[in-house]
Amino acid sequence: MPDGAAPSSAEDFLASVFGFQAFRPGQEEIVRAILDGRDTLAIMPTGGGKSLCFQLPALCLPGLTVVISPLIALMRDQVRALRENGVAAGALTSGNTEEETEAVFEALSKGELKLLYMAPERLATGGATALLRRHQVSLIAVDEAHCVSQWGHDFRPDYLRIGELKRALGVPLAAFTATADEETRAEIVERLFEGRTPASFLRGFDRPNIHLAFAPKDQPRRQILNFAAARKGQSGIVYCASRAKTESLSQALNEAGHSACFYHGGMEAEDRRIVEARFQQEDGLIVVATVAFGMGVDKPDIRWVAHADLPKSIEAYYQEIGRAGRDGAAAETYTLYGPEDIRLRRTQIDEGLAPFDRKAADHGRLNALLGLAEAISCRRQQLLGYFGEKLPEPCGNCDLCDTPPELFDATDPVRKALSAALRTEESYGAGHLIEILLGHTNDKIRARGHDRLPTFGVGKELTRPQWQAVFRQMMGLDLVRPDAERHGALVMTKRAHPVLRGEETVTLRRDALRKARQGPVVKALVSEEDAPLLSALKAKRRAIAEAAGLPAYMVFNDRTLIEMAETRPQNLDEFARIGGVGARKLESYGTAFLEVIVGETVSMHPHRRKLAGSGAADLFDQLNEAQQRLQRGPDGTGRPMSLTSSEVRRIAEHRPRDRVELARIAKLNEAKLDRFAEEFLTILASFG
């Protein structure tokens, strides 16, 4: 409780503790709902004052408020700020010193603490619930509630335990997040509130002070350096897709005269804390980081956020740019994207362990972000529209409002592309479809007869890079999506059907086609056509390796998976001929990987499977077919008689040369010899 006389209402606390004379839009209704004892879900924009919506009720309610928060840096910042305001707050985190932890327990035992921050991982220890039961808990507040979404971009498994904690304590729960589409909101309600409908508040997603801008990659390091140079002395964040890039780009910024440092999950904890402290305290520092940095960053005067690589999804993009301009002053964003980014993000989805329907949804989310990057009009209208919010007029604060792009009626080329997909049964990726449209032949096109399709060669008016730009914009409009079940083949969405029927037109950006050029050739492990299957095989390898507690390469190495993707064996005999597939691995893993390749369940008798890929396999099949044909004798009227699979296998492996040897190897009685010997010996002789 703050020092001095206790104020009597939320408004009093708002003024005396936090120094605000009025609530921000949307805050008061949320605070009232919590104080009325209602379960509450609040979706508010980053910088919209979420933390006050649970900190203020904590002061009004008796006893303790428990705050579940995902990042140590965020908790430490908020605890420090609360203490500066005279509020008794503490945190139990892995970053505590022994003295800090002892002080928190002492404050708890004396009943002095008003807010206790905890990481979700602490809920995994059996003592956490018991500890909280011993104290008067009035409210559970959950920050960054989207982390409960199992297939979201910030999933934290221990968030799934919060529902159990709510049941154990029997108190209301208030959940907060800045990014939650309709699907994620439903998942939050299901997992945190166990399906019971909370009081829900969906506040505007718009951050009108933030300028939005995208640009295709063209010497991306130089683009980032130029962007930073124009804003020298301002605090900024540059997000990168890899740890290595954070280090090299940070060095380049320092060499260009900026004060910059890097941050990623591979650093020692103490080194990360040093960067966090510098960012809070130093003016004009640039942090070049992976997304491990920034969730819950409370620094209000970050003036810009740049993405050196395309983010994972539109939700991730929105949350990351939201770290700029939290003080309400003007801020800027700048996002670079290129074909290699899209390939990386598609691969990450395909190699993930999510079920196929979730992968399809993730491809749809990536399409939405691609649509924002390739937008033909106000970006803010498109961004807010994704979250179900309508902006009546163009924002005037994005690059497309500044300089409208050049557009053209692209209905004809889009219909040609859709027709090519349809006539190839939606079974191929953009690379193969572009070759058909350009009229280029190769072994795959000839083997499938695609050089005889009506769409073969109808797209020669565009170059390959221009067609790639068309397909990219088509994905941005969500006309086509990669299908994980078909290893990345482009399938049409419902939006495409009216276009294909000639009922709707399509407008694309001409500047994207004009700027399209053949970039530097990146040596890929496999062709574009085989890449999605390779991703699916890697996902299967990862699942098997994790279940067995093995390194992935001990299941199959990359070279073996590449050969599988390129040759696409259709049965276990063909699979057994892949380099690196020995008898033991064929027995252990063959069926699972083959099912990924052929897309259906594979069954084979264990004795036959042991012969897969060997010379005895075909012999086994012929012998087995013969014995089935002779089960009732040559004329079909005899007494039923057959051999077991193990008997047929021994014959195929040892290849007896006469009736006596056949009887000895397979242990056949005279009746079976009379029935099968002549036919079997004829087949064996034909195999030499």
C-alpha cells in the first residue's frame, strides 16, 4: 500500500499513486469490471496502458494480486516503477538474488505485499500454488495472455497451468494482451477461463503516431544503415531472423558511428541483463536483436523499429512495431522483405510440429503479412482490417499514403496463373507453374504431360521474376496458399473462384513487377519444387528424434532426407535403396517417412519388410503370389493349404535348387511339397 493516508477509490489511487488526473480511453471500464469481481479479457494496443488496468485494482482490493508475466526484464521494470510510486511490490524470478527472494518472502509473511509478479514457469513447481494458498490472494492478472495459444508466435507451455491456479485459488482472473486475432481470443477463453465467457474489452488496435513502411530488399544492410543514419541519436530496435545477423549488423552500425549492441537467446544471462540495462538507461542506443528481445519493453521513447527480415506473422509484426512510440510521440517503422524471407517463414511453418490445419492457418497468417507488404493502398487500413477494425479514411501516416504505388489491372495474368494451378490439380508450387506459363520444358514437365496443357506457354509476356512477383502478390491477396499436406503445392482459396470465373477483377502493383529482377542465386539444398517435402521430412525426423531423445542426425542425416525428397520413393523397396537407409533404420523408421512422401498409410507384413530393397524382395512377391494362387490346387478344388510369410521369406532368402533342399529350408511336409514345389522351383530357377 502506498505510504500515507489510504485513498478511498480507484480515482484517488489513479491521481495520488500514478499521477494521472483521468483514465485513458477504455481503461476505466476494464478497472470497473475487475473491481466488480468479474473475470476479464482485455485486448489493448501496446502502449495503451494495460499494466495500470491490473495495478490499480490491486491497490483497491484487499490482500494480494498475483501477476503472471513472461519476461524477467518486464517484471523487474514494473516492480521498480511501482516501488518508486510507493507501492509494495515484489517478484519471484530466476533472476533474483538470494537477498531479493528472502525480502519477498518476508514481505509476504507480514502481509505487506500488494502485487507479486511471477514467471509462468514457476507454476510448474508444486510449491507455487501451496505458497499462494497461504496468503490472501484476491486477483490473478495475466499479462501477454496470447502466450497461452499453443501454436502462437510466443507460446509459453506453462501458461496452460494458469487455469489450474485459478481453480485452486477460486479468485477472478484478468487477462491482457495487445495481439489476439479471433482464433487466439477463443483459445485464451478456453484455456484460461475454461470456456466460461469473461467480460471482454476489445480496444482499438490503432497506434496513429507510428508511421508504417515496407520495402523490398535491395542491399538490405545498406538499407538499414541508411535508415539508422537518418535517425542518428534516436533509440531504436532492429529485429533480425538469426543470431548471427544481430552480431554482424550491430558491428556494422557501430562502425558507422552509432551506439549499438546485439541481443539474442544464445547469450549468457548476465550479458543479456547488461544490454537490457543499457537500453533502459542510455539515450540513442540501438539494439539489434532477435525476437528474444522486447516483449514487455517499457521504454517509452523508442523512436523507431526496423525489421531487417520479414517477421513470422502479422501478429508478431504488430507486437514488435508496438514497442516504438509508447509515449505517444511520433515514431517510425521500416520492414524489409524478400523472397528468401518468405521461403524461410514457409519452411519454419512446414517443419513445425503443428497439425495440418494449424499449418494451413499459419500460412494464411503469413499471407496476411505478405498482403500488408504488397498492399496497394493505405497500410494502416489493411493492418487494422486484419484485426477486425475499420479505419474509414486513409491514415496519411504510412509510405503508401505518402507515395501511392502504380497499379494495373492484373486480372488476365492472375487468371492464367490460377488456370495453371487448376489444370495441374493444385499439386505443384509456384516454380513449376511459372515454368508452364513461360512454356519451358524439363524432365518433370514432359513426364507429367504438362507441355500439352492449354496453359503451356500462355504467360510469355512476363519474365520469371515478374511472374514470381505476381504469385507473391496473389498470396498476399490470399488467392492461393501453400498446402502442407501436399508439400507446399499452391491451392486456391474461396477468394480465387470468382476471379477464375471472370466475376471479379484483380489489381496488383506494377512497380513490384517493374522492380522484379533476378537476385543473387542462393544455393538451396533442393529445388523449389522439392523444398516443401524436405521440410515435411525434417518435421517428421524432429518429432521422432525428440520422442526418442536422440539428435536428429541419428535418425537420418540431411543428405538422406534430400535424396528422399528428390527421388520420392513410392514403396518400401524403393525407400530401402536410399543412401543411409540400412536394415535397422528401414525397420524402425521406413514406414513413417514413406507415409510422409506418399501421403497415405503404408502397410507391409514384417517378414516382407525385412526384405525391402533386396534382391529377395521381388522373389518373395512372386513366391507369395504363386502360393496364394495354388491354395486350393491347380484346378481350384483341392483342400486349402498355404505357407506362412516366414516360410516364404526363408525360401526367398536361401533360394533352394531342388525339392529336397526346399523341404529342408522351409520345413515343408510332403503334402505342401506336392502342392507348391514344382511352381516354386520354376520361379527360383528364373531368378538364377
